[in-house]
Amino acid sequence: MTGARGPRGNNFLVLAGVSVACWSAGPAAAEPTFLSKQYPRCTACHYSPSGGGLLTPYGRSLSREEISTFGRRDAAAEAGDRAEEEFLFGFGGVDSDSPLQLGLDARPSQLRIEVAGRDLSHRNLLMNLDLQAAWRAGDWTAYGTVGRRPGGGLVTYEHWLARQVSDGVSVRGGRFLPAYGVRFADHTALSRDRLELAEDDQIYGVELGLSSDRSLLQIAVGPGRAEPLLDDDGRAALTVSGRAQRDLSPRTVVVGSVLHRSAADRAARSTSAGVSFGYSPVSWLVTWTQMDARLQESDRGDRAIVFTNQTSVEPWRGIWLRVSPQRYRESDNSRAEIHRMVYGLDLYPRTHWHVNLSWYRDRFVFSDRLHQRLLAQLHFYL
């Protein structure tokens, strides 16, 4: 392990680490751990077809009855006790039968960064505070979020309008993250960050969804990522994505994905393709593995391989232990190779509460330098 960087390098690493942590904490993602509960589709619990964000009334009920440690209702409980999972614990004036559903998502966090054995930062952060809303009437769903942007100001990460044309056909248009592979809850996972599928990588576009009992196909097309389009910075490029999922069983899933971005004034053309496999042999164990290849047509002709695995064990209801080995390698740039290990603990004590403890260990192979981060996060979703 090499020596520590100078003061300027250390300052850069602190700011980079804090920035990554802040931007990785947007709307809640669909946690793939819950394949173990026999829910292979995001729409079982979320309004968004690609997962994350506001829970449906059914998803809220499930978070109490099947996920939280102490939330399950006693068989003899009164009917009035059922309001806990609703907006503001049932006191917000929005019940599960209302076409309008609201949510509030907050993530106060603590971040510690260590580089080459030196503790560089120890900070308390409010990573996000988002108001979420969905209106569902008949075949139509309108969805939007607005929240605090890290660094100040407001931002709406997602806003779209969708229609369920028939039982197996849906269409939506607006700003959303294109469906690709496994949407791990950790937005800094190498399979998301290195493929430009992280917090602020939503596109403006149109998505077609075709589904059956055991298969799902999602195809999206748009003029490019939302932020480059709004900033007009020369990085916006035609984006096309496709994700095909096959449910081999209620707890076994295979996914194939492709993401293509055309060339722009300040961005090279790139194509990513990946295959994912999710398997839960028993209700307390689930593992997801994803392998991706990316080709970027720059002067160097960059080719990259990304490997991500996440395996989670539930020793007690609502208590999950997870481990996630990840690898990133570029064929023509040995300096970019990263070996990452993530160890985590997720607690779901009761409806609306999620506690996340994650320790990241990144080894940059070329220099043998170690970067370590400890993230403690309270996810409070109303």
C-alpha cells in the first residue's frame, strides 16, 4: 500500500467521497433483496416500472406485514390499527383508497472516509428530503417528485405520465431512469455508476412495457440524459435501452439488458450490454449477480467489464446481512481497475423505518491504494 497523498489530493478525495455519497442518495430504489419474498417485479410494490420511489398502497402494506420486524398486525387487532403504513402514519388525510398517494423520503446520514490508512473526513449529512406524489385514475398514472438538491436548490428527479393500455401493454413518457439490469439500492454500485445509471442519469423519453405472467420487456428511447439536456452542455445524445426479464420461478429471475448512447459534441458513442441472474433458494437467502460489458468509441476504444454480486441473508425478520463483491476493469487502462467489497447491515424495525450501515473497501489495483468509507444512514419514508 502506497503512502498518503498530499493535502491537495486529500482534499479532492474528501470532496469526491462526499459528493458520491450525496448524489447516491436520491429516491429509494427497489431493493432486489425482496425477490426472497417472491416479488420478482418492481411494480408489485412501486409505481415506477423500473423500481424505486413511492410505494403503492399494497407496497406500504407489505412493508409492514412481511418486511418489518415488529410491524405485523396481530390477528385480533382492530381495523383502525391498519393505518400505520399509510402516509403520515394514517394521520395525513390520504388513505389507501384515495387516487392520490403522497410520500416523504428523508435520509439523514453520517459518512466517514479513510484513504491509505488516514481518516480524512467525518461528516453528518442530510442526503435528501423528497416529496413524492402519484395520482392513479383508471388506466392513467401521473407521478412526480421534488426535493432538496445536494448543495442547495430544488430538483425533480422523476416526473412522468403512464397509461396501462391493456393487461400486458403499458406506455409512459417523461423523466425516468431507463430500465437496465438490477437496480441495486446503492446508487454507487459499479454496475450503476460506471454505466451512467446513477442518481442524476435519468433520461427524457418514452418507454414501452410488454408483460406476461412470466416475462417482461421494457424498451425506452429519448434524446438523452435529462441534466445534459437541461444544461445544453453538449453531452446529450440519443439514448435507447432494452431490458428483457424472464421469471423462471417466483424466486429465480434471468435478465438481459442493453443501453446505447449515440455520439454527442462532448460525449463518445457507447454501448453497454449485460446479463443478470437472481436466485433465492429459501426465504432468508437471496443472491443477485450481474456481468456487464461496455464499449465506448473514443480515441482509445475503451472496453470495460463490470462484475457485481450482492448476497443477502435474513437471520431474523427485518434484519438483513449483505456482502457485495464488485469489479471494474478497462482493457486499455490498467489504472482504472477497481476491486470493491461492500459489507452491509439493513434493519427494517417497523413500517417507515430503514437503517442502513455500509462499509466500502475499494482497492485501486494499479497503485494498490485503499479507499474506505463507512456510511450510516437512516431512511425514513412516510
